[in-house]
Amino acid sequence: MNNLNKTKIICISGLIIAMYIVIMFATQHFAFGAYQIRIATALYSLSYLFPFLVLPLALANSLSNFLFGALGIFDIFGGFIVGIITAGGVYFVRRTKLPAIFIIPIIIAGPALIVPIWLSGLIGIPYFALVINLSIGQTIPAVVGYLLVKMLNKHLERMKLNG
């Protein structure tokens, strides 16, 4: 990451936000369902490699909820909070030198424990039932995110971008 100047950071951030939105658009029919399989949340894992992506990922989640979600202000602000906490948690894994495999429970637990706080009241489903559903839905994106980090890290090390 030493080779990244402000212009590159802004460009990468914009590209990641755009990717998140495009993925959410393409997968919205199951990203907002009972299990909320949000493939786009796999991108949270990128904050492990690039900590500057914590805020852009939160903005991407918030924006995608604004564009495609049906719960209005709760999803917009809630999505931002979930994004900050989840992407920040992924970065915390790296910062504390925990094994990268810990990305998986972070990407599962962040949305699964936080989203039901407002969702249960809005749709009338008990908190813990939603936690279970969201945990199941987040499993695939969490594993994909971990694999993405493992694959990209090898390439970045070769290119000397991640140090």
C-alpha cells in the first residue's frame, strides 16, 4: 500500500463503491430476501488489505440500501453503521495480526447481529430468528471475502503494493 497516493486511493475507493452497487443491483432479488445473501458484502474483506476502504464500503452499503432497499431511512443509516463496523472489524483482524480466517466470522456477525436491531421491529420477526437467517445468508459472502483476500494478498505482495 506504500505505492498508493491520494489519487490512487480515491480511484480505488470509487471503483469499489461502483462494484458494490453493481453487485447489489445484479443480486437484489436475493440480497433483500429472508436470508439476505448479499454477495456484495464479500467486498468488506478488502478493508483487510486496504484500510482506507472502511468508509467507502460503508457508503456503498448505505447507497445500495437507498437505491434498492425498501425500508428507507433505517436501511440507509443502518447500512452505513453496519458497513463501518463490519469493514472496520475486518481491518481490526489485520491490525491485531489475527489469522485472516477471522474475516469470516466478522463478515457474518456484523450484519447478522446489527441489522435485526431495526429490522425485527419493522417487519415483526423476532430478533434471534433474524440473526439466524442473516447468519446463514452471510456465510457465502464471508467465505468468498476470505478467499478474495487470500488471492489478492499474494498478488499484492508480488507487486509490492501491500506492505
